[in-house]
Amino acid sequence: MQIGEVAERTGLSLRTIRHYEEVGLVVPSARTKGGFRLYTASDVDRLMVIRRMKPLDFSLEEMRDLLSITDRLASDQPPPGPERERLRERLDTYRKVAEARCETLRAQLMAAEDFAATLRRRLGARD
């Protein structure tokens, strides 16, 4: 699929998708003779992983590292035992960071919802 369809499917802008290509996070699987980017379902899945990492404030370098880890673990020739275990430990570290950041976001959301409820109550008291 071309970049416009990928943008529609992922909710990412064309500019963002091109930026992720420039920084090496996702590379189109092919190009047409005219030079248009062509993406596979696997490329779209990769972009969705990146999109889900963004609200958790992962840096581009962390995204690149995490994607590299998952690529190596999922490859047709997975790394040997000790290296595989080291990669799994690094992946688990990212999991823990993601869970901690989710908890922080939940706390922020609760505070924001409490504030919105306070405003609703104050408006209700005036009616």
C-alpha cells in the first residue's frame, strides 16, 4: 500500500511517516518505478507499535532499540541462548518502564477528571 493509505490506517501524518523513515524506525518494503513508497501489513504493524510508544515518551533512540530487540527475537534465525536471554531482559526492562509510565498517566488522568468534576460541580451550584 502507498503512504496515503498507511497514514489513513495508522492515524499518522504523511510527514510523521516520512520522518520515521528518515530516522530509521521504519523503512518502506519497496518502491514503485516512480519512486513511491510501498508498505506491507508488517510495516503498518511496526508503525502502530511506534505510535503506541509515543504517548509513553519513549525517545527515538529507545524506540529504535526496542524495535531492534523485537526484530532480533522474532527473526527466522533467533540469537543463541545467552544473547536471546540478554535481549529478553532488555525487553522486560522496557516493559517495566512502559507499565510505570502507564501508571503515571493513569494518575494524571484521575487528577484531570477530578478537576473537570470540580468545575462541573461549581457550574451546577450556580444554576
